[in-house]
Amino acid sequence: MQEKGSISIHTENIFPVIKKFLYSDNEIFLRELVSNAVDASQKIKRLSSLGQFQGELGDLTIDVKFDENAKTITISDRGIGMTAEEIKKYINQIAFSGATEFMEKFKEANDANEIIGRFGLGFYSAFMVADKVEIQSLSHQEGAAPAHWTCDGSTSYEISEGTRTERGTDVILHINEESQEFLNEGRLSEILNKYARFLPVPVRFGTKTESQPDGEDEEGKPKYKSVEVDNIINNTTPAWTKAPSELKDEDYLAFYRELYPYSMDEPLFWIHLNVDYPFNLTGILYFPKIKNEMDIQRNKIQLYSRQVFITDEVKDIVPEFLMLLQGVIDSPDIPLNVSRSFLQADSNVKKINNYITKKVADKLNEIFKADRKNFEQKWNDIALFIKYGMLSDEKFAEKANDFCLLSNVDGETFTLKEYYEKVKDIQVDKDGNIVYLYTNDPSQQDGFIASLKEKGYDVLALDGQLDNHFVGYLEQKSGEKIQAKRVDADVADKLIQKEETQTLSLSEEESKKASEIFEKAISRADMKVEVDALHADGLPVSVTEDEFMRRMKDMAKTGGGMGFYGTLPDNYKVTVNGNHPLIKRILESSEEEGTQLAKQAFDLALLSRGLLKGADLTSFIKRSVGMI
């Protein structure tokens, strides 16, 4: 048998297309060819189970070998094999990959989707690294003759009688000059560990040395010997391919360590995904303990298609707020040569995205209801995920309202509904607004917190990365008349304005004089002085910042789309308590002493807010020593 021919017209320009557009990285060739070998192996197993193949299956292990001297890489399987006619059909006529015929012939198979062959464009990725490719194949069909196919990357090919004596296929790549890096054990091992570590058929890459027990020495201590064993690079049944009922907590934790061997911490909990309609999806997502930016960069979610690794860039498949999760997603509905434009346009991807959002929300709610105490203990680690989700995804927010938690400065924890019930009758202003008071720095704002607690008010601790944005969610999405105010946005009496008002003990002239003394003592354009009627036992001077302006500026700093506010200077209000005894003393003092006392009271207010720094702080200390 000897035949020369020209590959189907469909491939006239296939090689430059493959090299430039279909694949982003030439190392993909090994993934494609090993995947084809896996498919061929699974097909023969399926034919055997259906009674269509009567022979012995034998060892189906796939071999990857390289010969540095001959400059070849060989991928061998003991799968279904091909006749010369099948090679011409499946390899030469790319438009007819063979999958359609195979599916039609065995459509009664329940798991037919798992055995669709990928011979076609995937096979031709070999020409990214090879200037000649050979196939040696022997079909499983009784009496079949071995076939040999060769092609130099043009549209010409040759078919002749092959030399293979065992069922299956060898694909031999003659590596081109530009791709010599792949004739290296370390490089090939790296690619196989990346793409093939969870393939469903064993893949062997040479051998490795293992230490095995070898009896005891004269002192009775165990001895060991070095043994060469097959280097099987993959776990053929990773945890996500099993039913949740088959797995215990230790199995999930062991798989996490398998995925991320360098992670120092165990995950907080996990979610097992398993759906077969309207799309196929399995996987396990872990909620990690994130300590630093490196954890986020290194331990990403991995995307697979039938246990073949595709990418860890899963932005369009996984909702953005869950990008900090870790684990595996596997969907046969996503092709191997996946591209960003495909992901963005594919309807299945959108459905998968929505499903993951729902599944995560349901699981979090389930954990919260089953063991609230445990959930509360982990809240600080998962709050970032949940709040980001609530801010960016309305459907998730609807569900998360039931398990999102708020904590006050006393360490008490509430659901959104529980907290509303706690403060709705106490923290209500004269206009009927329920005011949520919060701090973003309890230690720095302790004075403000203390004055509010004296009034019987509760203060939330909202000091997380997203809480500048989340306070807006609390106001807008609760469906109630809620206002959120930071404790340092105004003096205590003004944060929740009641009907009753204090009477100012100063005359109009004294009030004006006090204002002038403080303005002169402070002498800062960013500080607006205001004399007000407050409780006599309150602070003599308070420095506050308008809630709206401060919130807009904070959001601008975290990329909240308020860029204009980020360019504005900081502005503060200096509230002088006209009813405090110190103000009377200042008015009755000499001009020099009054200015010094006003400056001291102002600096104390700044100090309580952490705003007194540098030369001003040094000056304050010297003045304080002098006054003592």
C-alpha cells in the first residue's frame, strides 16, 4: 500500500491560521495530542462495554516520550486505532472530524459526550512545533492492517503500510529548529503537569526513582532501597469527578492541597458544583483564607474541559466578585481552544456564570442556617466576597440579605434585618430617618464612639476594604428610610437630630467674638469654625468632616467612579461648644491667653482624630509642657 495525495481543500490555509489565531501558545500542542490519545482510549473502553469490541482491553496507559538526538516527541496510546481509510477521513478531511459518525453509531450510549473524538484542528496544532508529523496506527477492527501517514506541514501527505503491531496510535513529531526547547524532560514535564494532571486515562512520562522499604538492618532499623517506577503524571479520578456523597471533609482538603501544594492555610469551606442541565458543569470552589496579594495571584480557579486544563483566566465564566475563590470548574460545553471573545459571546458561559452565583449564595445561606456561630467566626474572612457580590450582583444580593452580617463595636453580630429592628426605635431623627452610626477606625474614633454610646446609641464597625461603598448599599437597598453616618461626621447631638434643641448660653456678640478668636488661633482655610449650642458636659471643640463629601472622596480613592471628588481638598468643620465652661474662660481671658487656650482646645480635637502631625504636633507638645 502506497498512496500520495493532497489534504482536503478545507485545509488550504489551515497551518498559518493554527499558528496565528487558533492557539495563543505553542505548548498547547501537547495538550491537544494527549487529549486525542485519551479520547481514543475512552472510545475503546466504551466499545468494549457495549459489546462492540470483543478483544482484551489490556493496559490503556498513554506514553509520552522524547528523543533528543532524533529530535522527536512521540505520543502513544492503546486506544481505538485507525485504518488507512479512517486516517484519510479523520485526519485529511478536517471538515469531517469523525465525531458525528461515532455519535450517530453509538447514540444509545448515555455518556456519549465524554467520548467525542477531537481529531481535527487539535491534531494540526502539532505543526506549530514540528516540520514533519507521522502517524503509526493499528485499528481495533479484526484483520485491519497497520497504516502509516506522514505530512510535512504542506497540504501533501503520504499513506503507506505501517509497522505498529499493537492496537492504538503513535503520533511522532519531528521538532523544528525554533521549538527545540520541547526536547527537554523538565519542559515536557512542566506542560504535562499543567494540562494533563487530572486526565481520566493514566499518562506515563518515563520513570522516576522511589524509595521503598527493604527490611531492617543489623540494629533493627528499617532499610530502604531505590526503585525505578513508572512516572504516572495524573490523578485520573480527581475529587470533582465524584459525587459529593462519596467524599468526606478530608477528601476535599486533600484535593485542595493537591491543587495548591504551597498554600499555607486550609480553606474555610467549599462548594461542590454538579449540574447536567441546561449545560454540563462540575467542579469544587473553595473559600480561602487570603492573607496577601500573592495568594490571589498564585492560587486561581482552574478551568477544565473533560479533565483537560484550559486556563486559569476565568473572568467571564466566574462572577467577578468570586474571582478570589479557588478550585476547579469543568465543563465539556467549553471548547479547548477557548478565547476571550468566545467566552464573552457564548450563551452557555452566561448561564454557567448565573448558576455559580446562585449555587454560592445557596451554599452560604445553608452554612449560615446550619451553624451560625461557625459562620460568624469566619465572617471577617468571607465578608469581602459577600459585600462585593452584593454591590455588583442584584440576584446575589437578594439572597445575601439573609446572611450578610453587621458587627458593632462591642463585638455583637446581627443580620441586616436584626440590626434594623435593634435601632429603629432609638436611632431615629426628627424627620423619621433611622440613622446607622458607624466607625471605620474604632481606636482612632474612640472619643466620638464614647459620646454616642453615652446617649444609648449603637455604633457599627465598618472598617473593611469595601465598606465605604457598602454603607451606600445599606441606605439604598434596604427599602427603609435609613441614613448611614460615620461617627466623626458631626457632633453627637447633630448626627441624630432630635426635636429638642439646646439653648446657647452666649449672647450673639459673645458668640461672634468666640468665633473670631478660634478663627485667628486656627488660621486654616480648610477649617470652618461654627459656634453651636451643645451639652455643657460635651467636648469644648470637635473637628468633623461632612459625611457626603468624605464618602465621595473615599469612594474616589477606591475607584468608585467619583474621580472629580478625589481632586477636591479636604474640608473640616470646627464645632465650638458655646455652652462649655472653657469657652466662657477664653472669652474672659486676655487676647494672648485666649488665643493660646483656643489653639490648645483645637489641637486636642485634632489629636483625638489623628490629624495632628509633624510640626503642629511638636508645637502642641511644647505648648502643653509650658502650660503645665
